[in-house]
Amino acid sequence: MTEPTDECAHPACHCPAELGNDYCSDYCRFTPPHPAEVCQCGHDDCELEVDGVLA
């Protein structure tokens, strides 16, 4: 696995994406962008946001 370098391109996600990938996961790659939604990609940073820890 390569080192994360950039933020995921999905507008609701704040996870790092691997070098050469625009998205952190297939969830973000194939989910239509809705900037007001909370990302549910399953990564720790987004799980905290879903649980209301981050706002």
C-alpha cells in the first residue's frame, strides 16, 4: 500500500487518498457527491464525524 498523500476528492470526505488515486475508497469513488451529507466511507476520521465528534 502506498502512503496517503492527498485528500479524498469526494466533497463530504476528509480522508487521505493514496498516491495516484483521487478517492480514499470505492465508496467515495462511486457515491454521488452531496456536499451536505456526512461521508460513510468507514475510515476513522469520517466515523468520528458520523458520530458527531467532528462538526
